[in-house]
Amino acid sequence: MSKLVRETRETKVEITLAPGTGVVDAATGHPVLDHMTTAFAAYASLDLKLRASGDLPHHLIEDVAIATGEALARIVPARARRYGERTIPMDDALVQVALDLGGRPYYEGPLPSPMWDHWMRSFAMQARATLHVRVLRGTDKHHVVEAAFKALGLSVREAIAEGGAVFSTKGSVRWSEEDDAC
């Protein structure tokens, strides 16, 4: 389980994220943000408690994405499958998401809404994930965005599942910090 608080002059985000059954309690004051984060967590089978407030919708949405990505990065199991991919149809929309939780942040979109495209990019960077979102069809922006969040959730569910035989052929990555006392 990952419990985080991210606070700036513009926003405050409190998030708890854990593998589970998709129980979600989201309250950001932004109904569409609540809807998208709920879809993401429910489809990922992650239990999510989210409380957030902010000065502008842009700051709120961006900071929730950052906090969600960081919380996800902290709960990826050592023997996770690492990769996930799903294509989701939703009425007129058809959206494919391919994901790698291997620690190399990259995002390729776009979604037809700059704000939700920015959510995906911010999430991917903080989750240290490679994330590709392809809109194969769709004219209703809400359907396209919602299909993307559901596809992301299912991709995350697949990627964090235990059972990966080899997370990387390079072996595990170790970081160390040295004090330069010169």
C-alpha cells in the first residue's frame, strides 16, 4: 500500500493506493476527474482513496496524475509481469493502451483533449512507465478519454500481476547515493 500527500501552493493531494478489488473513494471537487480516476482504479483492481483540492482545474488534474503515478510506482511488485496491453471499445471510441512499468518514463499519445493527454503524460513520467495510447476511432471526446482510462487500468492490472519470470534481462537496477565530502 502507498499512502502519499503531495502539497504545493496550488494543490493538496492525499492518495492511498493498494492492490485490491477496485474499491474507490475519490473526492476532488472535479466530477470528471473523480469519474476518470475511479474508472482507472476499478479496472486496475486497485483500492484507491483520493482527496484533492486545488486552485485551478489544470493544476488539480495534473497533480492528481503525478500523485497517482508516484503511488503506482511504489506498489509495483519485484516480480511483476511488467507489461500490459488492452484495447477498449466504448460506443464510437476504440482506444489501445500499451504499458511497460520497467522504469523508463515515456509517453506517446495524443488523446483528443489536451488536459487528459497531459494527465496521461504526467502519470507516465511519475510512474516511471512507458505508456502508449492510440485512439483508433472515436468522435465523442468523453468516450475516447474514458476508454483510455479503462484501457490504462486493465493494462496496469496485467502489468503489476505477480508472476513475471524476469523483470529485465539486465537484472535488478540498484541505485546508491554517495556523500561527496571533498
